[in-house]
Amino acid sequence: MFKNIVVPFLNILILVSLLLFIVPPQMIVKYLGAGSGAIGFAIAAVVGSITLIPGFISYPIASGLLKQGASYATVAVFMTTLMMVGVVTLPLEIKYFGKRVAILRNLLNLFVAIIIGLLIGIIL
Amino acid sequence: MIKKHFEKIKPYIWLASFVIFSVGSFWFGFDPGRTIYQSFTKSFIEMITFIPFLFIIVGLFDVWFPKEKIEKHIGKDSGIKGILMVVILAMLQAGPLYGAFPVAYILYKKGASIKNIFIYLGAFSTLKIPMLGIEIGYLGLKFTLARTLVALPLFIAVGYFMEWYLKNKNFKINDV
């Protein structure tokens, strides 16, 4: 079991590191910052869904975004999609749950993350 | 013959290329390679903090908890108490979502209901206590509290939806 889990996990980490190089945190901050509006919200949802940024990096990014004046809704949808939706990890998820369930779970969670983002935007 | 060998080493191709790439990057002073390696180490540190605990949980469930017991508490007819139990189990863990898949498998194997498995995954992704601590530190208590309270009913709803949708559809989770 150990080998079967650790190797795919390491592969995910490699992929994540490559993605973080292609889309560096400074770039994320630039596009999701103050006044990015609905487009920023949409980019946040897409970037958050595709990538999987470890907490060490994602929380400082999120905090930087808020300090720069990004909306709560955008930060919430970014953090929530990062946590709940994973395109990078989809191949592994398919191995566990099968294609249909894995894709359905991700779509549902994307939907839920968008609702969370919008509600947080209204509440805060 | 060659194909058989290839199947054996296939899982390690990424890893091997990455090691070669990283060593090469440091050797020749290739900066992008170093940057990639540095973000890899950050993710790696996160991984080694949650993996031991993951194996302990999976191992404990596998050996110590008999199927009947799990079925009774978080199985098909478990109700609110079952939901509460999987949420608490998820909250005590750490790590990114893919770390929850092996636990989901073991819960499934031991007879947890579909609803509770997906509620567990939802709670794991959004309510882990170690992560909430970091979140409060960076984003404040107000944000964290609002996000958790909004997320909780929504992922419970996802659990109910999945159970309804997958009823009679031969749902299973594979061991990887």
C-alpha cells in the first residue's frame, strides 16, 4: 500500500511544482487583486480548480490578495476550489472512484465552491 | 519482454526524470529548475507531515474496527450521529484532498454509507482543524468562520445528492 500511494503522491507534487512555475504566485496576485471583479472571480475559480497549491503557499497568497484589496468573494472561491476541486489529481481520483463519480464530484464541488464564494461576498 | 519491463518502471518515470532534471539544474545553475525544485520541497514537507497520520488511520480502521461496528455507526441507517462522526474524523486529519482517498476506500470497505463517505471528503477538504488554525492566522477568524459555516451545509447536501444519484448504480471505491 505504501508504495502504491507514495509514488502517485510524489508525481502530483512534481506536477504541482511545474504548474507553480508556469503560473507563479505573483501572477495570481496580479490577476485576482483589487478591482478584478467578476473576471477575477472567474479566474480564481478556474486557477483554484486546476492547481493544487499547498497551504504553505496558498494562505500567504490569499492574505496578500486581501491586503491588496481583492474581494472576499474572490479569495473565498480561490481557497475553496483549491481545497475541493482538483483537476491535477483527477487521474488519481478516477483510480479510486471511477471516471463518472470522480468527474461528478469535482463538478459538484466546483458548483458548491462558487456558491460559497458568492455567499461569502454577500456576508462579509 | 521489453514491454513487461516498461510496465514495471512506468510509475517511476516522472520521479526519475524529475531527479535528473533537478540535479542537472543545480549542476548547471539553471534557475527555473531550481525554482521548481524549491516549490517541490515545500509541497514535500507538507506531504511528509500528513502521510504518517494517514497510514495510522487507515491501519487502525483496517485492523481494529470490525465491519459491523462501522456499519452501525456510519453505515446506511446511521443518521445525524453518523454524519457528526465522519465530520469529526475528517476534522482531526491534515493534508490535501488526495490524502483522503485512501481513507475513503477503507471507510467504504468497512461499510460506511455513500452519503457519509462524500460528507467525509467534504469535511476533509474544508474543515481540518490544523488547516483552520493556519487559515485564522492568515485570513482572520471572521473569514474562516463564515467560510466554514457556509461550507458545512453545502457539502452535507453534496453527500445526500451523491447517495441519491448513486443508489442502485453499483458504486464502489477501488484500492489503489
